[in-house]
Amino acid sequence: MSSSDTKVITVIGSGLIGRSWAMVFISGGYSVKIYDNQPGQSAKAITEIRKQVEELEEAHMLRGELPAAQQLALLSSYDDLAQALEGAYFVQECVFEQLEVKQSIFQNIEHVVGKDVILSSSTSCLVPSKVFSKVQNRSRCLVSHPVNPPYYVKLVELVPHPETAAAVMDTTHVLMTKVGQAPVLLRKEIDGFALNRVQAAIIAESWRLVQDGIISVKDIDLVMSEGLGMRYAFIGPMETMHLNAPEGLEDYMKRYGENLTRVLTSFGPVPDFTGEGSKSIIKEMCELIPSDQNHLSARKERRDRLLMCLAKQKKEDC
């Protein structure tokens, strides 16, 4: 991509998700403008991004074809919203998860940008019909929900507003594919989207099993990391079932459908995640990994490093 045809993307918000999106977009050769309404914060974000990108290059884990110096040259920071939006064809909002704040931001953005600029939110739990309810032209609006951290986990859920144009979904899908993400298209909005609904089901049953004294916190995590997760890192639940019966998915359901139904009907109610019953689970988790910043930061760094190694392994397809 030459400098003459480099497209501009504006990232609104310079926190963890905003910085990760910026890193993803520059890895694909896009010019990225970072805006934050707190003076100086977007400039600080670029300093942090520079540190991460240079470390990734040194570790031979930098994404994209451009070297670190060329990627970093694509970044710029702004405290003025209008300046940050100038020339952008795509806007990725990454502010904290508060509906009124997101609604206000998109109102302000719409007053500045042209009618063809795509407006995308990184929200993880707010449906597009609420996020964009105060936007006049909702046909160019959608949610692009990443998985934390977006730079290391490539999935992004593209969720349309009921009025979103098909061309907007297509353009965003192309963009996300070009920058190396793995976009999935939801055909309509639903509370929690797809990823968080599946995650919630896993969390709820894991919590119940620990709370009911069936298994420990350590061992339920092993059930996923050394069991289900080994397969799910490469194939999903549908393909897993399809491959686990001699004649595919229909055969699987004939063999195991009745047992699956029996187990599902034995599930308990939604757990109380904050009541008295949660204290012992939290205590057990904190005994394994203390919740102070030093321990948590070390585990996050380990997680990110292993995610990059896994991504590399999947790409090589040994």
C-alpha cells in the first residue's frame, strides 16, 4: 500500500482496546489517527504502542509485512475530534462501556464526518440499536466487537444495526480480513452477541460445578485448557461433533443427542456471582494467582505471549 492510497482510520479512545485496534490497523498499512478527549492521553498511547511494537519486532512476533518503524510512522495523536476525523473513511470507537457516553460520541462524530464514513463501536455488550439510537444515518453503523486483547486474538464479531446497509458489513469484513483479523458476521443483533453468550454458558456451568463442590477452580480451568480448549483452538463445537462420529453430525446426534439433552436439563439456575457463595471461589482463585497488579500483569504477559505463539502455530499448520 503506497502512501498515496493509504486509507485513514480514526480510533476514538486510547485505552487498552483503542491501542490494540491501532496496532492492528497499522499492521495492515492503514494510517491511524488516535483521539482521546483527555489532553495528552492519545500521545501517551502512541508512546506505549511504540514500546509494544518494537518489542514485538524484536521477538519476531510483529504482525503485518511492514517493519516497526514504518508501522509507527502511520500513527498520529489528536486532542481535537474534528482534526482526528478529517480524512477518515472508518471510525472505530473504543471508549468505556457506558451507553450514554457512546451515544453522545457518535452524535458528535456524525456532525463532523461525511455520510459515507462507517461508524463502528467496540462495545462488548450493548446492542447496536441502543448504541446508535441517536445517530440520524444508521445505515453506516455497526458493532465490531473484538476479543481482548485484539492484537493477539483475531476474532471480531460484526453486528449490524437493524438498518445497517449490506455494503457496510461487506466493507468492514474486507477491512478486518485485510488487517489479519478473523471477522464473523452476525445476521442480526442479540444481547451478548455470539461470543459472550457462549462464554457466559461456559462461565455459568464452571461456576456451578465449583460452587456445588464437584471440582476445584484449578481443575475446572484444566478441563478447558487441557481438554476442550485443545480442540477449540483449531476447530469449533460444530466441527468437533461432526468429526467425533463415524458419519458426521447427524450420526453424532443420533448417538449422543439424548445424553446431551439429559445433561442440559440437569443444569442449575444462573449462579449468584457476587453473593456469599462467590467468596470461596474468589478466595480459591486468588490463592492460585494473587490479584495484586504484579501477579496479574505477569499472567497477562504470559497469556499474550502464548497467544502469539499459538497464532503463529496455527498459521504454519504443522
